[in-house]
Amino acid sequence: MAALAERLAALTAAIAEACARAGREPAEVQLIAVSKLQPAAAVAEALAAGQRDFGENYAQELRDKRRELAPDPLAAAARWHFIGPLQRNKAHLVVGQTCLIHSVDSLALVQALAARAQRLRETSPGFVQDCLIQVSVAGEAQKAGCDPAELPQLLDDFAAQAAAADGALRCRGLMCIPPAEGGAEAARPHFQRLRALRDAARVTQRPHVDLLHLSMGMSQDYAVAIAEGATLVRVGTAIFGARPAHA
Ligand SMILES: *Cc1c(COP(=O)(O)O)cnc(C)c1O
């Protein structure tokens, strides 16, 4: 087995173990292989090993990588997740190109995504772009993510924008990136907070908002995230090895 396939298999087993410890079914947790800054060949290798969900952080890189992979017979089976900060003027590169946008954190971005999604719906009836709201759980103002105190308002705004876009946008849950310092245990209270925010927000029914998912946990702390209720874990380094630096 190639090294990457071995790492994927070990990770899948470790995720199943973390689920068992938490009394959860492995099917409740989906592994997203974070391929940002990794070459298309590495994605092709992961596809060949059976991985289907991939996470990318940069809109142009996503577009270019998909073009490069297109001749691969397995490329059509890949599901792409957008997990990085997204500029409004890049909405067209991501809406309709990804199964889930994890990093929605402002009304302005919701508006840009809704406008693009509504346009796609005109030519593809029934088109819906799924999104998550990214929350700045540690309250770090300079970081991406909406302030936890502003989450209910942003969800209200999301519902209104989605309705105005004929339902072309849908919110499926929340995402967070805890501070990197301190290791896995330091992340636990942040994961707990995201789950509590989700549970509290769920009490209010909003059209086009259905808070099913918690996208949390990366290479160093996915097991803790699973214990705290993650449904989507985003793992890069533990699958692909170290990343080249971003240019
Ligand atoms: C890079 C990245 C990851 C993966 O991080 P690893 O530590 O390599 O597992 C997960 N989520 C987001 C948002 C990222 O930017």
C-alpha cells in the first residue's frame, strides 16, 4: 500500500475508535481530506484509495486543481468543501462548485452567495448551495468567524436572504477553528461551545436553516472533536503530510 493510503486507513480506524469511545456510529462522522496547497497528484492518490471528500481554502487553487484532475476517471466522484476565508468577489468560483461552504461568517458574504446561487437556480432548477456558519468560538476579534453573540442575528439574516433567493441557499450547521496553541485538550471547551451554540440556535425554527452539522477537529484534535459531537472533521497533515508554504 502506498504511504498515503496507509495513513488514510490508519486515520479511518482512529476515527472509528474515537466514535466507539464516544458511543457514536462511525457513519455519523465524515472525514474531509484537506488538500490545500497539496498537488493534484496527491488528491488523485487519495481518490484511488477511496477518499471522496476534500477541503480547499483558496478559490483559485480549487478551480485550478479541479481542472488538472478532470481527466482522472475518479475526479467526478470527488466532493469539494470550501473551508477557507472567502472574499465576496470569489463567490462565483465556489457556489455550485462545492458541496458545502464551511466559512460563511458575515451578512455581506451571505448576500454575495445568495445572489450567485439564485442565478445558478435560474438555469438549474432546484439548485441549492449548502453552507455552514463559521463561528469565532474563542472570541478572537481578528480571526475569521462571526462573534458568538451575533450568531442568532446572522442566522435570521441567512434565512431571510435564502428566502429572497428562492431557497437557493441552505444553512446546514456550524464550523469553528479553535486557537492552535495548547494542543487537543485546549480545544475541547471551544468544541463544547460550538455544540452549545448549535443546540441553542436550534430552538428557533428558521426556514432554509437546519443545523445538522458541526464541522470541527483537525489533525491534532479530531478525536476530541468527535467526543464533543463533530459530524465533519477536516484533516490535512495527518493524511497528506506537511504542506508547502502558501505563496
Ligand atoms: C488547513 C486546515 C485544516 C487542516 O489542518 P491540519 O492541521 O493539516 O489537519 C482544517 N481546517 C481548516 C479550516 C484549515 O484551514
